Amino acid sequence: MRILLWHGYLLEGTGSNIYTRAVAREWQRAGHDVVVFCQEPHPARYDLGGAEVVRPELPDGLLPVFVLDRYEGLDARTLQDLTTIQRARYVDANARAVEARLPADLVFANHVLPGGAVAAATGARFGVKAHGSELEYSIRGNDVLVEEAQEALSRAHAVFVGSRHIRGVLEEVVGHVDRVHEVPPGVDVEEFRPRSREEALAGLLEECRQDPPNPGNRNERLPDDGNARRLERFFEGELPTVLYFGKLLYNKGVHLLVEALHGIAARALIVGFGDYRQHLEELAPRHTLFTGPLEHRHLVNLLPLADAVVVPSIFPEAFGMVAAEAAAAGVPPLVARHSGLAEVAAGLELAYPERHRSLAAFTSGDSIELAEKLHDLIALPPAERAELGAAARRVAAERWSWESVAAGLLAPFLA
């Protein structure tokens, strides 16, 4: 198939950026001809399997986003803050760029808006992937955007959601939608895999030595200065290791983990950046290390060094990607039971021995239950915890590999 994959944003970081480059790579590997439309200024840095990359020119440099961030050379504004005319000009410019690469068997667009509107404007057969951020942060409660979303989705050949939770959010925000398919996000099971302690620690320290300088940790988006030395000392001794990685925001529930850690015989690694870090550092018990944000190249080595990964978010999550990556690395995740995280927990529970199924999830917001289950999880004999890790790895490979995700996205068009 010839597939035109519209994304509109970058190819680094998390969420739909990683989703786009992974799906493009897997489709290319499967023998399809893929063209990616995005605003990534350095596409050669990423493995897209040989897919062509097109960077559409944007009218007035305006880029509609859902959460404000910095984009080199572009004027990023939230989708709802653009005027109707500005949104129309953006959609038209991107649709014309896609049309220039037609004919194609499929136009695949990320995000209900603006992606769905871009794909619909090309007149080609198209599918739309709802990621959730556009629904929650831009479309919800905005009558104009709801109408634009309904128009785009009504013309889609297929609409994809990553979980039952996002299916519910989609219907709640824009009303009934036909031809909806659930295909979970993916994890790179080739990179996120079990590793020996020696291999993982050596790889992690080497990656940390490659980090750019960050004097005084003034740049919160860079790893903390001296992480190689700090992590080498951290992993001395035999205490079990509990890991959190993600944003350090209240909605991510990291404070629940910090509360739960008091009284538990474990050391903890808190990886990420955000405006809640200073408060968390004040609350954290001994044997807790904050590293700042770490990249994919660090995490593939860090995860196998953990005995448990906790995902304590108190805000609805489209999917539990952090938990899926931990599972792929053979580390048992312990997640809050709600939204997309509950679906990850359900998959793990089916694979776990019955006596340990309760250790996959805890009641959202309950730090006492989290502490109890975390204590039970790290107190397991190493062989039993390894059994859970192996079961988690099987679930990740069977349900959440990018190869299976890419195939699931094409299934409605090949039927």
C-alpha cells in the first residue's frame, strides 16, 4: 500500500511523536510505501524505515497545539485560540501538501483535529487516530471545534482509539462516532527488553556520560548534572529499586508514591521534570534519587535495573505506555486502576499466577493501598518476582508490540 501519514508535529519526545515514527517504520518494514508529513526539522535523526518525510509550509508560521510548548521557528498556539480563518488556512496548506503526493491507498491522520480535517480536505480515503490530548485539552466544551470534529469524523473510513477509555471520551466529547476500532499504542519490544544487571548498569552509566552539561541543573529539560556518578553510587548495595518515570506534576500522582515509600525497605528513583519536583524532593524519604528527565536511550538500560515500576497517575490516561515499557523490559508494573491504566492492569492480571494478580494495580489515589501492594511486590522471592516480569514481557510482546499495532491499524482497510 501507498500510505500518506499526516502528523503535523515533531518526531521526538513522547506520545503521538513516537507513535508516528514507530508506525511509519513498521509499515515500511512490512513493504508499504510511506510518506510522513510533519514539522520535524531533523528527520534524519530518527529511524523511519526509509519513509519519505515532507515538512509542509505553514501560513504565518502558526502551529495549532493542544498543550503549549516550544517549537523552533514556529508560533505555537492552542488550537482553540486560533481563529476560524487561521485554522482553515492551516488545514488547507497541509491538505495541499498531502494532495501533492496523491494518489495513495490511504491517508492516515493523527488527532481528530486538525489531522482529521486535513485528511478530509484531501478527498482521499482516510483514517484518523484519536490520541486524547486534542479531545481533553482543545475540543471538549468548544462548540465550534466539536462541529468541526464531527464533520471530519463522519467522512472517515475508520477511526482509531487506543483504549476503551478513549472510545468513551470520544463519544462524550463529540457524540456518537461510527467505524471506531480499538488498537492500543505500542512499545518497542526489541529495545525495551530484559538485560543482565551488568549490561544494563554499564549501558546506563555510559549514556549518562554522554549527557550535555547542565550546570546547577538550570535546564529542567536536561538530565541532572553528574548523573553517571550519582547513579553508580545509587546502585551500590542490595536494596530493591522502585522506579517512577514521567512528568513531575500533581496529576501524575507522584506524591502518592513518595508517601507510600515511607516505611518501605527500598530505594527509589524519580525520573522526570515538572513544577512539582521541589515539593516532592521535600517529601521524599532517604534512599530517593531524583535524576531530572532521562531519554529513551537511558530508559532502555534503566528499566531492567528496577524491581518494580509504579504508575500512580490520578488523571485519566489514554493508555499506560510507561507500564507497557516496564512490562516489555520484564519489570512488574504497579498501576493506578482507572482509565487506560486499568486496561493494562487487566492484561497483566490474565497472565499473572492467580496468587499474585492483586499486585498489578491499586485503587487510584490510595497511597495506603499502594504502600501495601508495593511492599508485597518487592518482598516476593526474586524467582517469583522474575516470574511476574516474564509474564509481563509476554503480554507486552503479544499485545503492545509496534508490529502488531501497525498491522491492526491497516486491518480495516485490507478487509
